Amino acid sequence: MMGLIRMKPSSTHMESLCRLLLQAKDATELERLLEDLLTPQEREALAERWQIIQALAEGRTHREIAKSLKTSVATVGRGSRVVQFGKIDWKQKLA
């Protein structure tokens, strides 16, 4: 019996997904798309990452964020790397 071959999504797939998400007419429709595409755990992780990025941009400490979100300092650290080394300027984006 042959196993499934896991293929990494190509940039074409990512571009197609981004175009789909941009077609949402409002936040409610976008939320429905995300509910269909992501598991509840993936949606929670994405929302948590967003809260971390916002809190970091406000200047809150890793420990403050971890305590308020009831998550680990390591999880906040991963979000911090996004703010520091991400592909966009998060501090400017959230200003």
C-alpha cells in the first residue's frame, strides 16, 4: 500500500489562497472562510499570535503578555521574532 505524499504548498497555491481571502466582502465573510479552512486549534493559535503581536507593538513585556494570555513566554517569544524579523514592519503597521 502506498502512503500519501505530502507536498508543500507552492507559491501559486499561497497566491491563490490570498486572492480568495481578499475577495471576502467583510470581516464576517472572512471569518467564515477561516472557519472552513482552519481547525479550531489553528484559528485559536492565529488569534493568539495576533494578540501577542499587538501587545508587543504596544511595548508590553513578554512576561506581561504571557500572564495576560495565559500562555508561555516561549510562545510570546515566537511572536516577538515575527515583530522583529517579519516580512513587514509590524510596529509601523499597527501605529
